[in-house]
Amino acid sequence: MEYIDVAWTHELSSEPVRLVSELDGERYETRKLEFFANGDVGFASAYLKTENTSLGIVPVPYLDEINADPEFDGVAITCEIFEALWLQYACPARH
């Protein structure tokens, strides 16, 4: 698995400003968190999702491709960081 955290700079209130994804070996999203400027957080997995967040249907580009677009600033993160975010935002009943 690979984990990425991508900031997206734009003026679209309907789109997230941060995307945090868990990617499988073929770069398909297996879990995703979307953070919005208004504080809302959406999430998706194969088993659970919020109303407006879904897993991508195509492989996610590599970070160098993502970062070639000036609207995006992506970094690799650890599994531990991803899991902490997932537990915080996708599993609130556990807290």
C-alpha cells in the first residue's frame, strides 16, 4: 500500500481542498478522505462512504505527475498517519 496527502488550491466550494488516499499496488484508491474548506470531511472505502465521496475509478497518478500541476501539492505519508486520520474522521463511533 501507498499513502498520499494532497493539498488542492482552488476556489470551488463544492470540491475538497485536501485529499488523503490509501492506494493499492496498481494505484487504485482503497480508502480516501476528502477535507473541505468549510470543515466537512468525506470518506470512502469499499464498504463505507459518505454521501458525496467515492473511490476513484482510475489509478491515481504518481506524486511527480500530481505535483506538476501548480494547483496540487502532494506528499507521501506513512500508514500510521493515514490510519490515525481514518480513525479520527471515518470511524467517529470508536471515540
